[in-house]
Amino acid sequence: MRIVSLNAWGGLLHEPLMRYLVDIDADVLCLQEVGRTPGVQGDWLTYRDHGVELMQRINLFEELKAALPAHDGWFLPFARGDLFDGDRRLFSEFGLATFVRRTYPVIGQAAGFVHGEFSTDGWGEHPRSRNAHCIRLFDYNRGYPITIAHMHGLRDVIGKGDTPARHHQANALVDLIGQVKQEGDRLVVCGDFNLLPGSETFEVLGKLGLTDLVTSRGHGDTRTSHYRKQPRFADYMLVTPDIEVIDFDPVAEPEVSDHRALLLDIR
């Protein structure tokens, strides 16, 4: 089974992103920062926030669905806020997307907020709401289930250090996983956590038997050249000891976002 986790950066690097996600042929794609603008046609809108402007694909989720016809897809927004077509203001949804190859049936799932709640009329103040998605698949070839969860952790303008909100977020993620995972299931947890490697979040997740593959295997960078700040940790992939890791790679090339894709092959 191949699992890929990636912050898609709103599709800003659209052409290489789409090509990579098709060519990598993952069984499970756990994507953060994916948008959808129902009822609006076109390619690009602009996100504006305190002097920052970023181009966003108008309907990245729908484009991914069309490009991945062998997969089922779920879109889970954390908010509906403003994007702009010139001076025209449009409401767009933003959040998580999960794609699963149909040869792996989804036999259980749960989604919920690990910080805040759904916002219908704006992105909200920082730290903004964040959600997570947990699925339970059955592996016909191996004859047993596996549980996979991903999260986009809250972003705090003061940095990536531990805060009470992040402590709550970690426990909320564990609670969400507990709604889906059954005793004896293999478990993978991944995403853009927006955390430093020494965060207490990893102690909380460690109670589920999870170990992070980024830091434990000596990888020091999960960002690309499009991200120019320090520190260069944001994304993580954690597994339980019963996961047989064939390969794990924070992918440096191609660059498809300001985050590296995390690619995990298991059996």
C-alpha cells in the first residue's frame, strides 16, 4: 500500500502538483489546503490576508476527482471564506481532501474539528479552526484492516511551539482516531501538523504506539525551496510498530508545493 500526505498549498503549483499526484499512483492520498468554490467556473482566485496575496485554484478538489477516476474522494472544509476575482469577492471552502483507491473499501470513518469549529462567513482570526479525517480500510491482499488519519494542525502567528490549544488539538485527534480504530488495527497518522519535532503532541500520539518517521529516520527538512523561513519542519508521518515500512521519503523532487510530499510504502 502506498500512502502520500501533502499540503497542496491551494494548488499554487498546479501543473506539477496534478502531474505528480497522478504519476505517484498512491492508494491513499491525504491532502491538506485543498479548496472548492461551488457554482464558480474558472481557474484561479486570489487569497488576501494582511498584505499577503496567494493564487488559489478555484476548484482543486473537483480537478483532483477528475484526475483520479480510480479513487473515491472526500472533501472536508474547515471554513468558508473570501477569495477574490479582481475586486469581486467570492465565498470559497478550504480544508482537507482524502482519496482512496476503490480496491481498498472504506469500512469506517470519522471527521471532526481538532481546533475551533466550522466557520461559514470568513476564515476567522488566528489560530483558525482545523479539522482531521480518519478512515478504516480493509486490505484484501493482506486480509486485515488498517486505520489512517490525517490532520492540518493549527497555525499560530507566534510560532510552532507548544500551547494549550495544541495540547487540546492532540487529544482531540486521539479521540477522533478512537472512534474509528479497532483493537489490533495497524495505524498511520500524518499531515501538516505545524509543530516542532519536540512537541508534546508526539508524546500524546505515542500513547497509541505511534513513532514519527521524519525525525526517527534523521530527516531534517519537510519544506521545499518555495519556503524560505526556519525551522523547516511542519509535516509528519507516524506509524505503529506493526506497520512494515518498505520505503519512506520526504520527497525533495519534484517540488509541487512549499511542503514536501511524504511518501510511505508499506505491506
